[in-house]
Amino acid sequence: MVLSAARMFFLTPLLELYARERYGQCTVRVTSERGAAAMDALWTSLLHRQGTEVLAAVELSAAEVAAIALHGSQVFGEGQGGLKELPADAPTPGFVLRGLPASIRTTNTSPEFSAALAKATQEQRDWVDRALAPGPLRFCPYTASSHLAGVGLEAQGVRGAPIAYHISSAQRAPELMADFWRATTQMLKGGEETTSSIILSAPAWDRRWEEWRDHIFPLLEDGVIAAGLGRTIGIVCFHPNYEVPSAAHLAKHRFGHMHSVATLRRWLGEHQPALEDHLSDHSLGEAAAQMRRSPNAVINVLWSRQLEVAEEKRRSSLLYSNNIARTFEAGEATIVRS
């Protein structure tokens, strides 16, 4: 749907009248953004506004607005700003934005945290060279170096492109969502030829693994789906203290996580039976977790199309079995006999 100039001309004053009558003093704005750009605009406005804004989302359906508003309500705590959909009697679908109060906006200015932010990108590059690229561990056959990924799939129409590194200083979920959508919007605007993937480091979450697993990644899943990008981008979870989630957790939130220990044991039995016979579930889970342990908490954004192409080319069961064996060979994990 493309809004005509004439309709836009009449909609704006109508919306301003509606907003003043219902919300009093507020800002009124009209946007034609969709997808990641719409999410980026929403979160940026939420974090930089202290009053109320009425935002008409003229390119979104009522159902799309409702899904995004529900996601926003899950990110914000009660009474800490938020995102709600305009009532049904509004002239157009849209949002009511109440920004995060300045009194609770968090920032960490300690020298230790500043130092962590300063070295995060280099640490992540070193980790990619060591763990993902053709270094000692070689976990990802499609990463050439800390600078280039999406390689080895030329016959499938994929060309290698640079990895984009981003650092988030966010202490809370709303600020982290804003940083995530800003980086993702840049990636989508440039396309596959410009960016192969994103590595977004969030050092403030390095010691908060349970929150990262139970709160942040379910929120990211909801946001990507609400934005209509479930078939466009995929997201992978990394963390310094990563553990393979339980089968119960994976049944609800498979998004971004390592395969279950049961699945990995079945694959290992097919390709590395001697190793599988000697591994306890604890040892197998520890080896699998090493594939997702990074120097900082990381959101890794990938192109869904490239993930599908890679899945067609590779045998996941063989790839993961060989990676698990490599963690023991490299001394990353220790075998505890079953």
C-alpha cells in the first residue's frame, strides 16, 4: 500500500485533531516505513522522547500494528514508557509512544565498562578468526576470516561480503532493541552484496546469561516476526557462558539456539560412534556449548536465504558431529565418560 499525496495531506490534520482530543499535548507524526526501518524509527523515538507521540503507520495493517505493539509492551516494564496501538476509532492504524523517563535511563560510565566497550570489536574479530573462520576450530565453513563471510556458496548464487561489527552499550532491553534494529536496518538497506552478517556485541550482558536466554532472545524472536522479517533474517545466540538450553526451553524458543543434546547425540552416533559411546550428556552439552561461546554476549544476524542455501549444501548432522569432535581435539572441552 502506497499512500497518495492527497490522502496524506488530509490525514495529517485529521490525526492531529484526533490526538489532541484524546491525548492532549503531544507530537503527531506520519511514517510510511515498514519492516526493520519501522522498528528502528519506533525504538529511536521511544528512547529519545520524554512526552507522548502519536505515530500513524500508514503502510502497516491493523494486525501488523497490533503485533508490534504487543512486542513493545513485553520489552518495556510497567510504568516505564511504552508502545501501544492507537484505538480502533483512530483515522489510521498507528501507535501511541510514551518515551522512557529520563530518570530511569541507565548508563554505565565506569572505567572498567568503558574499557570493555573499547576492546570488544577486536576481541570479537579475534574470536571469529579462531573459532569460526579456518583457524584452529573452523566451526563455520562459510566464514573466510574475521572480515569476510558467506563464502563457498558461489554456485548457489551467494557472494562473500564483509561482516559488520557493532557495539551496544545497552544495559536494558529497550536500549538493546534500539541498537539491534539500527544495525539490522543498515544491513537490509545495503543488501547481501554489502553485508554478509552482523556481530553485535553487548558487553553489559556478559554476566547475565539467564536473562540473555530467557528474556532477550525471545524478545528478538517476537520482534523479528512482528516486523514481518522471519523469512528475511535469522539470528544466532552467542554468550560467554552459553549452555545448551533444556528440551523444554527449546520446545518454546528454538529461535537462535544450539540443537538439543538428544539431537546432537543422535547425529554423533551416526558420524562419530566411538566418541558418542564415551560421552556423558554433560560432556556432550559442554562441547556443543563451546560452539556458541564468545568473548561477549553477541547477537549474530544472518540472511535467511543464505542459511537455507547453506542447509541444502551441507549435512548438518555431519557438520555438528565434526565440530563436537574438534572441541575435544583442541582441548576446548573435556570428555567425562558416561
